[in-house]
Amino acid sequence: MEWVFFGLFGVLALVGSVGVVVSRNAVHSALFLLVNFAATALLFLVLGAQFLALAQVLVYAGAIVVLFIFVVMLVGNETVDDFVARERPWLRWAAVGFFLVFIAVAGYSLVMSGWEAAKGLADYGAVERVGAVLYREYLLPFELASVILLAAMIGAIILAARTRPPLGRPEE
Amino acid sequence: MIPLSWYLAVAAILFVIGFYGVLSRRNAIAILMGIELMLNAVNLNLVAFWRYTQPDQVAGQVFAIIVITVAAAEAAVGLALFIALYRLRGTVHIDEIDLLRG
């Protein structure tokens, strides 16, 4: 049963990520990103991390994908679907090369390492448990993360909300 | 139970697909999507290692939560930068953005 779910959601995540990379329309890319995030959340559920699955759906699928779609809408889709790197075609082959090397190294290390599954999982992914640990043992990183979020929020507002005449536009 | 290597393999493939997206795309928004894919793959790795090696410690999940937070902050700032850039130059095509070129 676990294999069925793992296979289904893993293939869904891979299909979503491939769709993000190859689709020429940026809105389609964002929707494929949504598929990938949802499938990853389901994989978290298979792994027993319920709270993370919830956070994944809320933050990634809810907030980030909507943000992407908004920005694609604001910037304009017609300027977005420029997929082919015509000026530097070698860059794509470099990417394929990195892909193959990474897969080879990762595959080798995965085959050579004998990871055993841990026994006796006592519902440690539940929201209650994660919350207790997060607020007791990891309070400082948690608060630092909130400071990061605040800084990002202020920075995003300052960057995006400034209304001034365009500077530095090249003379044409 | 599924061996840990399968999760790690899926995460590795997701990571390199995101990396391929970062390198092959010329549109800044699409590059940011590739970065999000990579961060997501890292999260999957962290959770899988948590589940298989130390399920009685929640540290792996806390790490993944911090990564999600940073990813959200990065997406917000990055997309705000692209909006400011689009306002300034009228494009988010990274080959045409050469403000720092002397």
C-alpha cells in the first residue's frame, strides 16, 4: 500500500517538476509547480510528517504559487515564454551534463549505502509534538525565522511599492 | 517499508530538474521557480532522513520548516525585485539586464 502511494506521488512530483522546466507558458509552469508542491506534501504524509504536509500546502501551494501567478500576470505573459537560450546554447548542455553527473554520483552513493528503516515510529510528525518541540527546544531559530519573514516583508514592500519615473532606461 | 534510497533518488531527480530549470531558462521568474523546486527537493531529503534515521527527534522537521520559511522569504523578495526590474527596464529576460556592465 505504501509502495502504491509512494509511486503515485513520486511520479506526480516528477511530472510536475518536468512540466515546470519544459512548459513554454509561465502560467503553465506555475500550475505545474503547484502539482509538484502538492505531490511533495502527499509524500510528506506518506513519511508521517503531517504538520509539514500541512505547512507545505499552506505556504508553498497556497502562498508562493499564488505569488508567482500574480507576478506573471503583472509582468505580462507575452514577455515570459522565452524558453530557448539562443545566445548561449551550450548552457543547456552544461545543465544536462550536471544532471547526469549528479544522478550518477547520487545513484552510486544510494546503491552503496545500506540505509535501514528506523523502527517504532510513535507519531512524531503530529502537529502537537512538532509544535511542542518547536516552541521549547527550537525557540530561537523559530523567532529568527520570524525576523527573516519580517525583513523579507518590509523589503518586498519597499522594492515593489516604490513609484518613481524609470531611471537608467537606455536611450533608443 | 520503502527503502530510504527511493526517497533520496526522487529528491535527487527533483533537485537536478530544478537545477536544469535554473540553467536553461532565460526568464527570471522561471529561474525562481527552478530554485523553489530545488529547495523543495532538499525538504524532501530532510524529511526522509528524519523519518528513517531519527524519528524520535523532530530536528529534521524543524530544519524543513526553517527551509520553507526561507523559501517563502526568498520568493517574496525575488518577485518584488522582478517587479521593480520590470518597472525599470520593461523586461525580466536576464540576458537583457546588464545594469552593472561597465
